[in-house]
Amino acid sequence: MRQIIIDCDPSPDDAVAFLLALASPEELNVLAITTVAGNVPLPLTSKNARKALELAKRTETPVYAGASAPLLRKLITAEHVHGRTGFDGYELPEPTMALTKGFAPEAIVDLVMQRKAGEVTLCCLAPLTNIALALAKEPRLGTHVREIVLMGGAFSEGGNITPAAEFNVFVDPEAAARVLSCGAPITMIPLDCTHQARTTNARMEKLRAFGTPVAEAFYHLLKFNKIFDEQKYGWEGGPLHDATVIAYLLAPEIFTGRKVYVNVECASPLTLGMTVVDWWGVTENPKNVQFLRDVNADRYFDLVIERLGRL
Ligand code: BDR
Ligand code: CA
């Protein structure tokens, strides 16, 4: 049983990720959900996390709010994709569960450091501000975690928020650079992978067929996202980015990639937030990331849909 902390900025794909984890109690134990500013400002990401937990009747999961802005920069949000609330497309009731007292980066440090080294996996689905702040408080965190699995970055796929950068890394490039050098085993799931994993109509209908409140809500929430993505990319369906992180823990065999050196551009206005990937090993730089480039999308959706159907 893997102990995990899920750091996120819900939007629906983040919520699908933590619901997938909560629907997998034989494999995963969710110690906490921590929220950060990203897709929408912190009060909304913190609210959306609790809306999804209440919908799935998983209110025993602690939710800690964290950073309301990136380390050094002004927050950039993605209402153009997810709507004003971050959860547009389906009306969910205002949550009644409270946030757990405490600041997410401190909670992350406590939850990791009070356990044995190599026990806790950090699942990062958002700008990496909370993790960088946790590392500032406790630099040994990087070598105490079992692994960091993060959705972020891009290589041959190009960017989704600028031509060069993926959203999570672009919002807080300094935090991403800090995390990449923290000494933890890191698995990175970039756009190269997540753009293969799209919410086609057939997959959406399969989800809806469960007829549960979770299935119905996420059918509509993902449908809202899909409209923007379909116009932007000209594909059928939108990428279901963040659930790949949890799917990787449950079924690593459906992903392929290789160990490489990755760093983040933090200075150039043109390529800010770009993940520079030494795919061909043209430098001597130490390989710090397991970089995944392909996913079997059918097996990914089979897993996500089957597990969400359990809730
Ligand atoms: C990432 O950005 C967010 O909008 C998604 O939730 C995902 O974490 C994809 O670039
Ligand atoms: Ca996210």
C-alpha cells in the first residue's frame, strides 16, 4: 500500500485524479490533499477539492490550503479553460466540510518527515509552489520521500500556455526548478503523454453510463473542458492530464519513457517555464527525471472509468 499526498489546483482533471486514488484503497492511501493557486485562485481550488470530496462522500480526507501565489511571480490562472469557478459546467453544492487547519507546505513536511524515509509519494498536479516551500522549510524532504510523480512540462509537444511552456511549470518556474533539483526520484508526465489521453465521446459515454452522481457530474465538468480543448487542438476530446499521475502509480506498465536530465528555463521572456529535456544525452548532466512520453490511452481510460464507477 503506497502512502500518497496529492498536491493540486482543482479543475476537473485534478479532481478525477484524486477520486481515482480514493477509489483505489487496496493500492493507495491518501494521507492528505493539499491545494495551491493555479487553474483558479486558492480559495476556489480549495473549495473545488471539497466539492468533489463531498460528491464522492470522502470527506474524511484532510484538505490543507497552501500557497496563494507563486514564489516570485504574479499568479496566472486558466479560467479560459475551466471557467470562472474552475469547475464550470456542472453545479455542485457549496461544500460544508472545513479545510483542515494548517498551511499545506508545513503539513507536507510533517506528514512526510514523521514517517520513515522512502514511505510517502508526492503526487503533484499543479504549479509546484507548495512543494518548493516545503523544501525551503525542510531540505531533507527530497531525500525522505519515496518518489515525486508530477504532471508538468513538455518536450516535443510544445507548450499549452505559451509556445514553449506547459501551464504548471510556467506558473511557477522557480518552484519547478527547485523541485527538479531536490534529490528525490522524480517521474514527470508531460504534455507529450497527456495529449494522447483524450476524453473522446465514447469514453465520456462509458463514464456516464454508471449513472452515479460522480459519473454524472464529471461527465458534464469534463464536457465543459472539452469544448475549449477541441477548438484549440482540433481533436476529439480534451486531454485528461492529471489523472495520469495516479494511473502511473496503479499501472506503470501502460507508460513508457526514459531517465533523462531535465531543467527549467527561468529567465528568458521567450521560453520562460520551458522544460529543457536532454532526451539524447548530449550533456553529462546527471539524469534527474524519469520522463514519460507515451501512454496507452485506452488502458488509461479503462482504468479511470472503471475506478470512478466504484464511487
Ligand atoms: C495542467 O494544467 C492544468 O490546467 C491541468 O489541471 C493540468 O494540471 C496541464 O497543463
Ligand atoms: Ca492541475
